[in-house]
Amino acid sequence: MLKFFIPVFIFTAVMAADAINGIAILVKDQPITMYEITKEMQKRHTSLSKTVDLLIRRKLEEIEVKERNIHVSSEEVFGRIKEMADQNKITVLQLYDAIAETRKMSEAELKAELKKTLLSQKLYQAIAFSHIDKPTVEEQHEYYDLHRDMFSHPESFSVTVYSAASKSRLKEKIDNPMFYAPDVRSEHVELKYNAINPRLAQILGKTKDASFSPILPAPDGGHMSFYMEDKKDIVTQPFEAVQNQISNAIMGEKREQVLSDYFDRLRLNAGIKIIRLPEG
């Protein structure tokens, strides 16, 4: 009886694994699995239909990259990492720590993600750049008027800076502000928007009042987090000061439209086969 039971058990387990990892969609005979769809839905908290559209677009991009023989070297990836670190005026190691804390990504995951990004950028350049006209001044003014919040920021941030050598102790304090932690220091400061690191200004701008920022690397090698008390004197930058930023934003939108149209046409001719889908 036991000899009969064991093979049945193994067969059932294999069938269950096959159901989880089985092919859901074929794009030009390249598979998207049930597992990929389920994992992406959980990661992005998106609907089944949006997740399927995203993964099909991603698969089409991967196929195009291979067919166009586009490559990204490890030197290019590290160059982008160094550029990110320099922009934030921190070391590469501090950048790795910051990414691990704020985005929950390891060094290897960051490099893999950046490689995908650089491959996509090269692909986009090959497809789109020759099809895009630069925006006129009239287009720029219209965009500025419709998106003034994008070009507004506080003059200063009123914050309490919490810092500690131990990240875990700092997190304990953040999770429970009443927790007694003599090794966690705190200091109230007023930070001028134009006097701090642009990346820090961006993080503080996204931090809601009466809440903590993500834990960040501290200049002394420890860790710190900012408790947002108030954002003071919201100002809108003049058109002339952000004209290049506006132009880049418009070009980005035009580029995405060109790419969207391109991949929509590609999708129609890709012979996509829906085999089965997980429950939405």
C-alpha cells in the first residue's frame, strides 16, 4: 500500500508544480509563465489584465533587443551606478545601502535592474529618437501651466533628524517613538531646499507630514531618518528656470507615445497565444 502511495504523492506534487510554473502565454513562441504573472501581480498590486499587458510588452522588448543585437556591458552598468552615487554626493557603497533600505534591492538585483533599463533605453533610442520633433515654446508653456505642481517645492523643511550607528536600533525607534533608546540621537533642524542634496530634497518632498522618511546612510557612516514636522513656503519655479526640464518631460511623453504605437503594431503581428491564465 505504501509503495503505491508514494508514486501517487510524487505525481501529484509534480502536477501541482507544473500548474504553478506552466506556460500561460506565448509571444513569438517565447513563454510567459503562470508564476511570472502571479509574482508580478503580487509585486505591483495590479489587475490580471494590466499585468498581462505589462509582461507581453516586456517580452516584446526582450525579443526586439535580441533581434537588434543590443548589448550592455558591466562597465556601462557600473558607470550608471557611479553616476547615481555622484549625483547624490555619496559613495557607491552608501548608494547600495540606500537602495537596499528604500527599495529592498540587493547589489546584484540593482545591477540586473539597471542592465534592463539600459537595454530598454538603447532599444528606445533605436526605435523612437528619429521620429520625435522637439517641443515648441508654446507646447512648453502649455505643459508648464498644466503641471505647475511638478515645478513647485517648499522653501524649507522643518524636521527632526534621528541617527544611530545601528540600523536596527534606529528602526526600533521609528516603529515606536516612545521606545527609550539612548544610542539613538535626535536633533531638530530647519533644512533649506536649495542648500541640501537634490536627492534628499526629493525624498523629503515625498515624505508626508508627521511621518518618517526611509532610513538613509548618514555622513558619519551610520544611519539616519527624518521626521517631517512641516514644509514651509511652497514656491513655484519660474518657467525660464525649468524650461529644459519641461522640454525633457514633453520629449519623454512623445517618446513613450511613439514606443506605445510601435509595440501595439508589433503585438498585432506577434502571434500571441493565451494558453491559460491564473485567476484574477
